[in-house]
Amino acid sequence: MWNVIHVPKNYDSYGFIGKGLKKELEETISFAVQANGSGQAVYMVDNPLFRCFWDKGLLLFSNAIFLNGIIPDNY
């Protein structure tokens, strides 16, 4: 599995997050790519299309679908 985006240890949070939850989020995956048969699976923790909340969410989602397989397995 290739971790595209993850939450690092001792990260700075901007906004409110519970004290107990912040510790649990350290070293977790937000986006990842994993080889699956002859293709690849893309994991997204959040839905980038949800109520158009993320700017460019459609671009992120379409890249995951149409550009999947460009990253080599041994990256």
C-alpha cells in the first residue's frame, strides 16, 4: 500500500478537535493506493464529492478513477 496522504505524528491542527481524538488520528491514512489484481484500489477516507465541500473535489475523484494505474507497483 502506498500512503498518498496521512496524518503525521504530533501534527498541528487548525480548528477544533477533541483532545482524545487528536491522539487517535496520528499516523492514520487519508488517501492510499493499493495493488489489487491487475489494477489498483484507491482509498479515500472522506467523500470529495459530498455537497461540493472540497474545492476541486470532482478533479480529485476523477483523477483517482481515470489516472489509476499510472503509479508503478514498486513506487
